[in-house]
Amino acid sequence: MAWMVIIGDGLHNFSDGLAIGAAFASGLSGGLSTTIAVFCHELPHELGDFAVLLKAGMSVRQAVFYNVVSSVLCLLGMAIGISLGNVHSASSWIFAGVGGMFLYIALVDMPSCVLIRVAEKNPPLSHSQLPELSVNPTHGNKRAVHQLGIQLLGISLGVTTMFVIALYERDLQRLMSP
């Protein structure tokens, strides 16, 4: 299980790097907005991967190491994305593929994981790994509602961030242009 997460995360980070590189090849404002979007997407994703690696039996040091190793592939993807981003048709395909992957994760993968977690009422980690995440059976429903509320807050924050970037895109472009 842990190796599947590490390899999947590495491929995912590589594609994130492709998108960032292609966006920077198109322009500074597009590159910065793509970087912000990827950061907002990757932070909870990497924390989730870290939790899965801990649950799979890795030590904290091992989980951090393998998370960093898989994250290095983002730099490789970015270098390739910058070079391919100068070809107009290639950057369109990169954006389409990575955008599709973002949509798949947001609309299929994450909601199904959330629904399964809420239905099972299981904590993501055991009490011995992170005691603050332990579940008291009498408070299980409260915890599930609280967790769902935090997830909805995160989604709302992401949508709001992208809306603000889109709303002020022209102003940001003027600030970034020489």
C-alpha cells in the first residue's frame, strides 16, 4: 500500500510540475496563479499521503523522506513543462491532461474517500500515532460532522482563492509585467 501511494504521488507531482512549467512558459501571471492553485491542491494531498504512510507502518522519518523523494519529481516535471510549454499545441495538451486529473480527483476520488470515511466512522490514524485524532465512540458522529465541516471549509477556501485570482487577473498581469 505504501509503495502505491509513493509511486502514485510521484506521478501526480510530475504532472503538477508539467502544468506549472507550461504555465510559466506562457507567462508569469499564469505561472503564479497555477503555482498557487497547485499549492492549495497539494498541501492537503501531501498531508493525506503522509497520514497513509504512517498508517501503513512507516516511521515519521521514513514518511517524510519518501514524501520528499516523490515531491522532487515535481521539479523534473516543471523543467520538462517549461521546455514543452514553448510549443503551443503541447501546452494545450498539458493543461487539458492536468486539468482533467484535477477534476477527477476533486469530483470522484476525494468525495468517495470522504463518504467511505464518514460511513465507517473510522479515524484516519490509530490513537498511538496521533492521539488527537482518536475517536470516542460516544462522540463519533460529532467528529464526523466536524471533519466534514473542515473539508467543506477547505473546498470553500480553494474556490474563493481561485475566484479572487480570476477576478483580479488583469490587475495581477499589470503588476507582473515589466
